[in-house]
Amino acid sequence: MSSNANSVGVLGGGAWGTALAQMLASDGRDVLLWARETELVEEINARHTNSLFLPSATLAPTIRATSDIADMAACATILAVTPAQHLGAVLGTLTQHPADLVLCSKGIEAGSGRLMNDVAKDACSASDIAILSGPTFAHEVAGGLPTAVTLACAGGEEQWARLKPVIARPQFRPYYSDDVVGAEIGGAVKNVLAIACGVVDGLQLGQNARAALIARGYAEMLRFGEALGAQGETLAGLCGLGDLVLTCSSTSSRNFSLGKALGEGQSAADLMADRRTVAEGAHTAPVLHELAEKRGIAMPIVGAVNRLLSGDDAQQVVAALLSRPLRAEHGTGS
């Protein structure tokens, strides 16, 4: 693949990375997909399938897979779709920084408490950073179903102008934002709240309870986001409320499925050890809870998820939430 302004690569051969590669290739564009697993690279190149992570899709012939990170030097634009906790390490192996680095992983780095754009700035200082986030299930994007996302560009409207023709497709509509922090926080916090909604489903607490949890969880997202400088309108959009509604309502969400299993009485330790795919909310919950505690931000639902993942009983955690003092709906408390 020759290096030019239109060359695009995807870092990560999981379900979401593969779906994005398929979307990018839908207009006949060459797409380079990097994956760690040699057998997966061979399968994609030989059979145009990813039976390990996205078995429902037949991949476009213009997608070429590689396990050699040096091949990504040919790409002017790279979409990074590695798990959030590994993003810094993977970006650190790039031999050349792309002009535009679009982050598609949702989470907060454990230990450091950094958002993904801060991790990427350290690893790829020469790149302009953007965040792609919104209500997206991988199998639907790969299948060409209509999808809308937020594309938050640290490089402003000039970067947006560069990225529009690379990313936009008739069935995949990005909407511009300059609020990188808001786009990140929406994606990170909703993963934790999706675990909580899964618990509600696993405990069979009903639709009323889930709707209430989504609304109160959204209030926690707003409080946390605004404390870190996010814009409220960003969190009310696709990458905040939109993503929250999607992932809190379906077992197609890995985070929701994890919470549902916890609600049904399965052990957090067993679930985390046994999962092939990553439920990012399980890694985000402890660091998000810690950041909220340090800043004095009331996030009781996030705290409850953190206790569940530490092994507390789901029934007892829910009972503790329901016994919290009653207070005004709007304000600093929850």
C-alpha cells in the first residue's frame, strides 16, 4: 500500500476494529488492518473472514491484514481500536506517526487515570488526535446498517475537513465536535453504567428500574464530565446519551452482558478470567471511582459497580443504592 493522503489503517483486529475496516472499505478503498494474532491475519487475507471476533461478516477484498506494525507507516490516517489499557503500549511501537490518529477505544488508563487522548499525545506527539465515539454495535456497522457517531477533532475544523472524506460513508455519518474530553468521557462512563443496567436485568428488577438507572447514571456522567471541562451538549449527544441508551439496553453490549451475569449470581473473578473479548467498563470502573472520590464528585452508581466487580453481592449492593437518602433530582448529589 503506497503512502498518500487517503491511505488508512486500523490498529486492532477485534470485532470493532474489523467492523471499522469493513466500513472504510465499503467504497472500494484499500484498508490495512493490523492484528496481533498471526492465524487471524492469515484467515483475513486468505478467506476474508474473522471467525474469532466477527463471524457474521464477509470482509471486503480490499482489506489486507498484517501482524507487522511497521507496515502501518504507510498510513496517513490510523484508527486505533486496541483495548484502552493497551493503547499506549501499541502506539509506542509505531515506527512512524500518522498525520491523523483517530482513537476508537473507550476507557480511562488504569494507574495513571489518563484519558486516551492524553495517552496518545505522549505516544504520538507528531499526530493530530481525534476521538470517534457513539452508539455503535460492531456487527451492525459491519453489516452496513445506518450509524451516526461523534468525531471530536483536537485539530479543529482543519482536521475535520481532512477526516470527513476518509471516514464518512452513506451509512456511517460522523458529526463534528471540538470537545475531545467530552467525547472521551461519554464513552468511558457509559461502559460502567452499562454494567449496572445489566445487573438490573440479571436481577429481574424491571424496565422502570433500568430507565431510572439510565437517567441517574446520565446525571453522574454530566457531573464528572463537566468537572473535567467537557461540554454538556457533547454529553447530551451521540457519544454520551446516545451511546448510553444503546449499551444499557442490549446483550449485544459486552458490558451489559457482564453486568447481567453478575446480577444472575456469577462471580466477577470468574467472568473476567473467562471472557475472550474485553468489557472495558470493568477496567474503567475502579479508576473512574477513584477519580470521582478524589474530586468529590458524587457517582454512587459507579461506586456500586466498583463494589460488584470487587466481589460484593449484587442484591446487597442494589439494596444499599435504594436506601440512600432522598434528595432533589438536580444538584450536586445523586
